Amino acid sequence: EIVLTQSPGTLSLSPGERATLSCRASQSVSSSYLAWYQQKPGQAPRLLIYGASSRATGIPDRFSGSGSGTDFTLTISRLEPEDFAVYYCQQYGSSPVTFGQGTKVEIK
Amino acid sequence: QVQLQESGPGLVKPSGTLSLTCAVSGGSISSSNWWSWVRQPPGKGLEWIGEIYHSGSTNYNPSLKSRVTISVDKSKNQFSLKLSSVTAADTAVYYCAAYQLLSPIDYWGQGTLVTVSS
């Protein structure tokens, strides 16, 4: 099983600032089958990024993903009020599918 | 646009069996999607439970495999989850989900909270 470790656990930032979230895998994620999701309280997760760097339909270009192998990053270039949420990475290249434990982006 | 809706008891007794159904609308369960269950304990992260294809082929999380059964009902365009011998640790919001092979999760249900308590 591939274990995904996200850091930091919590990120305290102000609107307009840049957010950098990390996801590290215990072994290489095949073909960059790495996704990022955003989850707000009481809602299902929403797909942001797939294939490590491709934005899902309708996702603003302030969200970007990068990385390969075992190290991946989600960057939010300028935080909007609606971006304060919990973010999860997921690998879907090997079974079982696994998720990171999440990074909470909170308002400073 | 596929839509998913979970249904089932919100309260299950310890040692009992948790049973949930996911109704699929806006598409056929016999399409090329894999149909899946993901759960989230209160205040915690996401855990993939398992998946099924319309052919009946299944894959389960090894951590739950001995207690999980996922099945599909083509006539009703729905799929189901059964989790046996539940404990308080199985209390969670259970989501049904759908995706293509080797793809991220495109579609999520709204989630349903299942509490294990006597």
C-alpha cells in the first residue's frame, strides 16, 4: 500500500497569499496518478487536479499541481475567501487507492 | 452527468452489519465506470473501502476485506455496501463514488452518516 503524507497539517494564511501544500508518497506513484481534492465542511470532496498537474473542469487557474515520483505539490497562487478548506491528495495508480491525511488551509 | 445518492440506516448496533445502497442516475451502471465506497470518520480523513465494475469484478481495501461486500444490481441501476461486525470505529460519513479505470474520482454522492452505537 502506498502511504501518502501531507504537510503541513494546518496552514494559516491571509487572503491574497500563496499556499504551498506538500504530498509525499512512501513509494513512487506510477505515471503520476496523483490527484488533489478540496473539501469544505458538510460537503463531498471536489476534484481539483489529476495526473499530478492537470486541472479538472471548471477549476480556476490559481490552482496548480506539480511533482512526480514521490513528491507532489499543490499551489494556490492567491488565496480567495472560498479557498479556505481542507485539501487531500490521492494516488489512484495502484490498489488500494489511498489518500493523504489532509492539510487544512485556515484564515490567519 | 452521473448523480449518486446514498441511502440506508443511520444507526447500526455494534457487531451488526452496516448496509448502504447507492442509486445511480444520469447514466447506466453498466457504463465504463467503477463504482466505489469511501468513508470519512468524523473530523478525520478519507478511506477508500472498495470498488465494483458492472461485470461483478471487485477490489477491496485489505484493511477491511474480511468484512466488506460490494455488489451491483443492474435492474435497479444501483450498487450496495455491506460491512459486517461493525464497531464504533466504523462510525463515519459513507460516500459512494464513481470513476473510470486509473482515473480520479469524478462523481461523489452527498454522503450519509452512519453511527455505530447501542
